[in-house]
Amino acid sequence: MAEIPDNIIPVQEADDLYKTYGDDRAPIIENKVNDQYRDQDPPYEATRFVTADYEKLKKYIAFIDQESKEAGVTPEGLRIYFGATEPTKGKPGRETVFFNPVAAFKGIDGDISYAIHTDLDGNKQAITVGDVIDGKIPKASDTELVNGDVQSLAGNTVTFPPPPHSNDPNDYH
């Protein structure tokens, strides 16, 4: 039988966190978006939650484990980033989240998001996401990374239903 993990919080604490977001943060998002999209009817309501498919999440974790092991890196955590989809047809995008594993890298304080670089010989190496985004990978001065492919480990398979009705007492039920 599995032991209770130390990150489990009481239901009431979870409800308090959720309500605090709904009372303190969601209105700020809604006001800003509704200022930008004044003609929207009904008014924009902030995303209150997203749902990750449980089986897809397990497969995602297994893929991270596989790729990380092959690259000789140990994932230290799973960072959850906030994002927003692009606006379309005059309507604002939705808030969302995406995931990326993090690990320790030499010369960098704290854990950082990473991807996996595979060179032409099939050797895998963990590289920071920043190096990919900033165009540092592949770089001509590093013969290991001159050619090859980069495998992203960012995951984004979440769904978000319409927001609940304002002041719905069953919101987190």
C-alpha cells in the first residue's frame, strides 16, 4: 500500500487556495482582458482550472524518465508554467498551463527546464530550454552539438471547461 505523500493538503486548504485565487487573482485577469476586449459579450471570465488526462500524464512522465535516463540527467521536478492561447477572431485566448521537467545544470543556480539533444551518432544530452530558445543549440563552437535534433519535453495536453458561474457555491466540488 502506498504511503501518503508529504505534499497532500487537506480538502479545506485546497478549497481556501482555490477561493483566494477566485477572489484575488481572477478578477485582475478578467478586468484586464475585458478592458482589451470591450465589445465581448458575455464578458471574459478567467480560467479557474485545467484538467490533465491522467493516462496521458503517466505516459508523459514515463517519456521524461526514458529520455532523461538516456541523456544521463535526473529530473528534479516538474515545473508547471502558466501560459495563454493566442487570441482568435477578436476574442481573447484562454489561460492554460504546460509542464517541463527541471534538473540541475553546472554553472546555473537552481533547477532549470531542459530538453534533450540527440547528435548525429544518436548520443543524447540534456540541454537547457534557454539554450534552445536563444539559438545557442546547436552552436558551431561545440562539436558535440553542431548537428542533430532537439526533443522538447514540454507537455501541454490540458483541457479547460467554461468557467463556473460567479459565486457558485459548488465551484470546487
